[in-house]
Amino acid sequence: MAVVPFVQALASRAAQDAYEGARELLRKIARRHRADDEVVISDPQADLTLRIHIEATDEALRALAGLDLGARQTGDSPAEVIWSRERRSWEIRTATRWMALVNVDREYFAQMTADSTDGAQGSLSFPPYRPERRIPITGRGLLQIGRGVHRGARPEIDLAVPPEDPGVSLRHAVLEEQSDGSWTVVDLGSLNGTTVNMAPDPIAPYTPLPLVDGDRVHLGAWTTITLHRI
């Protein structure tokens, strides 16, 4: 995924110049990425952000360069621009944005304590402070959920941040963005498992589970991550 200040050129009515620039830019990106990758184009002066799904054919690039993006903005929200092979044209729609809310969850903690059979949960105390963390996730592809540094890398959702959750594995789970902008959660074979929406059983390890707006991902001793579409 690349971020480039290119909106003004694409929105220009000098279509041939914009086409040449768009072709050079997107072909460079297409050589480095999968054909179904996307480019995030941001231009603060135009107050416009686009998520363009790459279709690096001459026809698609010429159509993109001639598209007056400024005149077809969808309001304050970012726009998503997708090439329709069937219609042979670009479709512009409001992009979906997602936020992950990370919270210390008393209800989940109580369930974990009640379900504990080895007494380990009984030795834990619910944290006295519970600051909510709001993490924008749209466009980030893959977010690791874990605790502390593992092999020199720190997870994007680090549950070693106070109050540290001792029930979370170093590499516990991942949130993975799909091509349509939706999300899945995958448990990475964690010690204590991952559940969704207070289900009695954990999800199957290494098996993506689709998530929808408002779904709650529970892990560790007291952590709940809620996905919100905004």
C-alpha cells in the first residue's frame, strides 16, 4: 500500500498529463505489489482521501486520469474508487472506516474467573483504572495483537500497555483487513484462546472468523476489543 500526494493531478482537466503521471505511478506500484492491491491517495489541500483498488491496464488508467475527482467527492468522508470490469468505468463510493476500541472488561473478567478450574484466575485482581484505547485500523492490513516485544517487534495492539493483561500471549491473534474493507480475527494458537461476543467456546486457532460492526473480541484475563464502523 502506498501513500502519495497525487489527487490534484488526477483531478486535473489536463487529462493527458494526468494520464501519463497516473500510468507511471500506478505501474511502479503494480510491479511491487499484487495486482489486487490498492493505493491510498491523500491530498490535504484538496481535503480528499481515496482508496483506489489497482487495475493497472491502460484503459483503467486513462479513465482514472480523466476522472474529475474533485467534482465527485462524496462529502467529508473518504472516498473509495473501484474499477468495474463489467461496466468498464470507475465507481466512487464513501469508504468504510473502522476503529478498534480496546477496553478492560469487567463482565468478561467475571466470566473468566467463574470458568477457571485451576484457580489461576482467582489470583488476579481487576484493574482499578480502565483507560479506553481507540485505534484507527482501516488501511493497515494486518494488526498483531499480543503482549510486549516478540523477536524484536512490538504488536500494533500491545496489551503489555498498563494495565498489562497477563492472560495474553506474546503473539495472541491478528485482525486482518479484507479486500472489501471488512475484518476477520485469527487466533494464533494462543495459550488461553480467543472468544467473540462472550461465546462459551474459543474460536478455532488459525481459522479466520469474519467480524461485523459491534463485534467484541475477548482475550486474556480482561481485554475486550470492539470493532466499530464509522
